[in-house]
Amino acid sequence: MIPNTPDWPIKIDLYSDTLTRPSEAMRHAMASAEVGDEQKGEDPSTNVLLNLVRELLGKEEAVLLPSGTMCNEIAFAVHCRPGDEILLDSTAHPLHYEAGAPAALAGAMVRAIDGDHGIFTAEQVDAAVHPASRYAPQSVLLSVEQTSNLGGGRCWPLEDIRSVTTAARRHGMRTHMDGARLFNAVVATGVAAQDYSAPFDSVFIDLTKGLGAPIGAVLAGDRDFIDKVWRLKQRWGGAMRQSGIIAAAGTYALTHNMHRLADDHANALLLAEMIATHPRILLDPTSVQTNIVIFDILNTTTTAEDLTRQLLQDSGIRVGAFGPTTIRAVTHLDVGTDKIPLVAEAICSALDSKNLATQGE
Ligand SMILES: *Cc1c(COP(=O)(O)O)cnc(C)c1O
């Protein structure tokens, strides 16, 4: 099963910011990277990347892993014993896109909190935590997603992060940040990554989203936590050898592609403003804070699948169907501002086209 294999050639791809390809300069950095054995801590380019991330996040230790999913799942397995419970938002990535790994790998229960665009409150944490009891699972870990992917790229305000993590600690829980797009929040709000990370026992950043590296994510925390992470990295086959080839791409990404995330945010806002006036689109452009635009199709039997297929067929534009009537478009460094009006016009004219309109009337 290959998901979302397109039947038509793609000219503009806003399906995800994971679609970025390494630039010539990034490939050059990869090709010329100094390398050694990562498992032994002897890969110099990996060590450069880890030092950079430790500094950015203000954490004692960090480790390179193949993916953000592995960061979440190793963190969960370190923080939880089988039967323990993780609290996270009902839209959170591990609930929808990690193939059941919290159950399969950590043996953990997950309890979903119904936040607002991925963001919940300390009162909701208090209400979700089980009182100590012989019968209830133990709530041991709180996980926060910055930015919230299915929440439409919404940034957790620092105040809210502090209040939910304070609540978690009051209940004796540990805390984890899924920072797949942490730097989108940093660039959008001006709050330092260190400040967002400080309240958490563990944090990961993805190098392969808007930052544009081809492989890799970094998980950070204190020394004791990272020692435990290393055991699972080894056990689950995530320990590498000459990983400097990919670490160099990550260092390049953090050095060159972080501040330009602001361009992706401006492009997402532009797209949102251009399509929000269409009578069949439900979208508040002021809700777009970073590089993700999520909208609903209104007043029609046209489904999100119909619209995405029509867009691809007519214009070679790919966006994602994320619900019966919900569409997601994600801006990234391989799609320039000049393409945005083309995308907006294509979406509006697809919704106006006879093809889709007659299905809706
Ligand atoms: C993409 C993503 C992940 C997983 O990262 P991969 O590197 O694709 O495994 C985890 N959490 C969020 C919020 C994501 O968007």
C-alpha cells in the first residue's frame, strides 16, 4: 500500500513540508562532511549537530535519530512502563500517524484531551489525570505538540506551555515536547527555543520538515534521560555509523533555513487570505500563524478527496485531504511566493468548475 500516489504529474506540491529536497549547497555540505562511528560517539559532524541543538534547546544531552516518530516513541518508552498513561491532544501525531506505536512499543495507554486547535488548558490536564487508585492507569507523561500540526500550525503560547507543564508536575508527571515544527513557532513568535523547551524533560526537533534536511531528528534531555534513550536506540536498530552525512545536512538546515521559515509563514497567510473569501471555503485567515493552512469545504457534496483529485488533474497542484471536507496545504522552501496566487486561483476555480459544482448542487 503506497499512500497518496498521484495519478497526474505534480507541478506544485503543498502536501507537506517534508517534501523539500536538499539543495546543492546542502548536498555539498553532506558530501564533504567529516565522518566517524556514531555509535561510539566518534562522528565529528554528528557531534557538531548535537552541540548546536543542545545549545538551541538548552538541554544537557542530545541524540540523533532517523525520524521524529522514533524520537516520540523512544521518549514514550523511556518515560512510561507498560500500562502507564500518556496525556496528549486528540489531534496529536502519535495518536494518528505513528502506527499504534505508543501501544506497540511502550505498552502505554494514551488519553486524548480535546483542545482548541491542538492547545489544551491546565484545567483539562487536571480533569484528565486519574486520581491515585488501584484501578486506574497511572498518568505519567504529558506531551505537547509545538506547533500543532492538525491544529493548523497553531503555536502554543509560552504561558499556556508553562501552565500545563506546571499542572503535570503537580501530579508528579513527566513532560515531553513534540517539537517537529518548534522552529516555526520560534520564528513566528520570537520566543527562544530554549524558553519553549525549558519546562520539558524531553524535546525533539525534526530536521526534515520546514528546515529542509532529507533525514533525521534530534531528541534532547538530561544526561540520565539520554543514557536511557541510547539503550533503546541501540535495541531498536536506530544506532548509526557514518551519520555525519545526514548530520551535516541538519547543521546546514539549522544554520541556513531557520530564519527563512518566515517566508513560508507569509506564503501560508497569503494563500489563506486569497481563498478565504470564496463562498465555499470555511477559513479564518487570522488563525494561520505558521506554514499550515487547514480549511473546510462548505455547502456542497464535494468531498476533500474530490477537490484534491480535481486540483491535481487540472493544475498539477497537490494538497492533502485530511477529513471528509477538510483540506491541508503546507508551505515550504521549495514553493516560492510566485506560486501562491496560482494555487489560490486553482482551488477557487476547481470549486467553481462544473465538474465539482454539479456534484454539489
Ligand atoms: C512529522 C511529525 C512527526 C514525525 O516526524 P517524522 O520525522 O516524519 O517521523 C511527529 N510529530 C509531528 C507533529 C509531526 O508533524
